[in-house]
Amino acid sequence: YVSKDKQRAVLFAYDLHPRYKEPQLNVKLQGLDASKVYTVKETNLMPGKASELECNGKQYSGDYLMKVGLNVFTAKDGTSHVLTLE
């Protein structure tokens, strides 16, 4: 979901039943401001647990996020990730 002013977005990703050693594709976002730089933050972490996602805490241009995307899936069955982009 992207805010109307394209300043913030949220991404929900679910690893329901990943296949063993199947390559994970990046999620390409849509509707962002191509010239804006967004900071990615995983927000649904348990207390005291750090994010395992490589993209957490990093900055990316809207253009990159829409063309290349983010690697947000894992091989862990039944996990979820909620990412905010601001």
C-alpha cells in the first residue's frame, strides 16, 4: 500500500509454504515516487529480535524498488514480514 502523496508505503510478505531450495524472486513495488529515497524498516519483530532481512534499515530509490525490488522471502515456513518505507 502506498500513501496518496507517495511519501510512505507498507509491504506485507508471507512465507506460507516455501519450497525447499526454490529460488526466491524479488518483490517489485508499484506506485512509488521514482525520484524519492525510501528507508526500509521491518516493523513486526518480536521484542529483542533483530530483522534477518538484508534490506532492513537500508535506503533505496523508488525507481530501484519498482524495477529491481526487494528480497523479502525466506525458506522459513509460516513466517511474515511487514515493511514500512518512508
